[in-house]
Amino acid sequence: MTATENELKALVRQKYSEIALQDKDTNAASCCGAGGCSTEIYNIMTDDYNELAGYTTDADLGLGCGLPTKFASIQTGDTVVDLGSGAGNDCFVARAETGETGKVFGIDFTQAMIEKAQANAQKLGFSNVEFRLGDIEDIPLKDNLANVVVSNCVLNLVPNKKGVFTEIHRILKPGGHFSISDIVLEGELPEKIKEVAEMYAGCVAGAIQKKEYLSLIHETGFQRVTLQKEKPIIIPDDILANYLNAEEIEAFRNRAGGIFSITVYAEKANLSKSNCCPPDSGCC
């Protein structure tokens, strides 16, 4: 790992340690919790969890950019792994799907988040939800363990994204699958935004091109890669004004492409499995 990658990871760890101590409203009005940087009162990235079984307000820090557990087709008794589990929100939604006979692991590399998630699990009385401190480039779980892997707006923060997909492939059982929500780009961000470390910790400057993101998944050996949801992310002008002048903001608004939240599904090969389509694809 390069010095730059280490520096970026240290920055993200520091920022998300701070975020663990912020309230949801502060996080939700910011760039993925990077700070209370917008005066506009709406959520820039996240989707609404309120209708999902298992949703726990205390565990929702407003840091996501999708609803991966909604699309993950979790079955009763499944073993589910959430990468970048934060305060435990997606783990508790997954637990509602997999039930008492299943198992849910949350992986996060920020001690403050692990402690917050463990406290939430204890309050809920869940004995089959476990949180482990670890780097998702080196997941502290054995091979072929999980039926399902989920993650919500986390891989964009990781320098070595292919390394994470390789680890996901390793821990999934043959025939297992993932559903991941993340931030991707179409077209290039202005250099001023790409160079600002605060924006990296806020999800945007760490994002890569959508085509490259999907290619990494294919290169790692996954099959039936499917976009389950895609939506544009609109950054308010009062955030952009911290980095761009009025003319640059206008050019940014008018350029081709943009910033998008995607939820993507893929399977680990299982030769004995029937050649059916991914869930929510409408073709089975």
C-alpha cells in the first residue's frame, strides 16, 4: 500500500470517528457526514429506510447512498456480511430478513463505530449480530462464509477497490451474491474538487467512473452483474461554493455526465445453480 493510500485511509478513519459522535441531522445535511457543510435542509445522498423492517433510528447516521438491503434478496437463515457497518443500521435490517436462525456480521475499521453498533445491538437484544473491527481490504472472516454481502456508500472511500471486490468474492459461498450501493462518476470532476481531502471523506472525490467500477466487478470473477437502481446526486451550490467560483459552478452544472448513486448486484459462480436472472431484474 502506498503512502498516499495510507494517508487517505487515516483521513477517512479520523473523519468517521468524528461522525460517530455526530447526530443524524448533522450527518444527513452534509456530504456523506463529512461535516455540516450545507445550509440546505435535505439529505444529499441517502434513501429513506423508514419502511424497511428492522430499521433502527439510533443506528441510522444518515451516511448511506442507497438501500442495498432492500435489494439483497436475503433469505431466512442466511449469513450476511455488511462492509462498513457504521452504527449497525444495515445489519439490523438484514437481521430482520435472515431471522434468528441466520447470522449477521458487521465490519468497520473505526473503533468508535464498532462501539456504537455493539451498544445498539445490546439494546435490541440481538445475539446473532456481531461487529468486528477490521479493514474491508482484508476482511476478518473465513472463506466461503456468507450467502450475501451488502455495503452502503463505503467502497468509494477505499483506495484499492479491486482488493475489496476480491475479498468479497473470497468470503462469499459459491452461488452467493452481493448488493452494494455506492457513488460513481460519469465524466470527470473538476480538479479543485478532486484535490480536496474533505470531499474524499465525503464520498465524492473518492468515486471512480461507473464503467471502471463495473469492470472491476467483472474482472474479479463475478457473474450476472446488474444495476438494480441508479439516481443522480445533486450537490447544493453552497457546498460547491467552498471549492469553485460562480463561473466554475455554472460549468460544473452544464457539463456532460455527473455524480450517481448506484446499487449493483453480482453473484459468485456456482455451476450447479440454474441460469436464472438476478432478483428485481424482472426476467425470471
